[in-house]
Amino acid sequence: PNLHECWNKGTATFLILGDTCTRSCGFCNIKTGRPGIVDWDEPDRVVDAVSKMNLKYVVLTSVDRDELPDKGAGVFALTIHKLRKAFPELKIEVLIPDFKGDYSALRLVLQEKPDVLNHNVETAARLYRTVRPQADYQQSLTLLQRAKKNGFYTKSGFMVGIGENDEDIRGIIRDLHAHQVDFITIGQYLQPTTKHLPVDRYVHPDAFDEFARYAREIGVPKVQSGPLVRSSYHADDAFAGHGVLSA
């Protein structure tokens, strides 16, 4: 929902590793199936696109590739490496899958030193069976903490209106803070199609402000909280100081 705003700021998100995911999350509009072979020319095309678009901040994200030995981490790493070589001043954020908890896959990405390591928990642990049946809440928290322990700036986001209540939301914020996440994004879930999970509730903008205030009170360094906030919304604000940002 924020496409024009992002482009005007020289920010763009690239989906790598194809357009077919090995998982079937109840909220996601990416198709599920067998993704096929890995396209190792993809990193070069990302570099070319960044050059043509004259970008200052890039977010790299992907489908899940659970069928691959490295879960797709190698393509992430190569893309970061080539972007760094071509554009030394470019800020790079990676929004990664959980790699099924494979720490060696995470290390492949971290060794290329992205500026921000982002991984979304998406929702409360009690809703994972419905919302993210092939994922694990604690596994996602552990991934984020491992990145932080390696000295990286960490970020995570979740949706509201998908079956959680306000106490669930505060619980997610507490969990992310306990795992030393630097930047939290909170946005309204919108149903992509009638085949996806229905919207449980539309949260009032004032409530988003309250969630942000709660995060600040317990010590979260930075929060983006608002109905239209998405994981890459104002991504470059990771480098714009600290505080609460609502939108």
C-alpha cells in the first residue's frame, strides 16, 4: 500500500529465489508448489535493477525454499556480495525466512554483513497452527537472537487482525524485546483473496499508537505501528535515530 512513498525515497524491495514457495501460510498471496531450479543469474539482475532505479536502500526478501540444502541462503549471500561490490554506499536489509532453524544457513547470510537482519514472527505463538503451520514461533525468536549476538541490527514484524487479542500483541512485543530485537513493525492484516484467512478485526489507529507506546515503555528502540505499516515500510528509518514512529 506504500509503493509510491517507498520509490520516492529511493527504497525498493526485491523478491528473490523465484515466485513459488514451499510453504502455505494462511495469510500469504504467494503461490505454493515446487519452485524448480535456482537461478544463479538472479543476483546480477538485482544489481542491474538497483543501478537503473538509482536506489539508496534495498530490501531483499524471498519465498521459502525448504527443499534446498542451504534453504536459499546462498542466493541471499551472493546477492548481498554483488550489491556491496557494485554500490559500496548502498544500505541493504534482508528479510529472511527461518531457514528451518539451520544456523549454518543464517551464517551464510550474516557473513556478507547486511545492514539490517529482518525476520518476521507474523503473529502470536498460539495462532501458528492456523497462520504459519510450517513454522515455529520460538525458532523465529532464536534466529533473531542469534543474529543480534553476532552484532547485527535486528528487525521483526507482525500483523494484527488475524485472530490475536491485545494481550497477544503485548506478549509478542515482550518476546521480541526479550530477544533483543531493535526495530518492530506492526500492521493491519488484509485478506489477499477469499481463499486466505479472513480478517478477524480492523484495529483502530489509536490502538496502534498504544502498541507503540507500550513497546517504548518496555525499552524497544524503534517501532513502526499503523494500519498500513508493512515490514519494509520506511525501512531506511533504521538509520534515522531511535524512537516510536506511528503511521
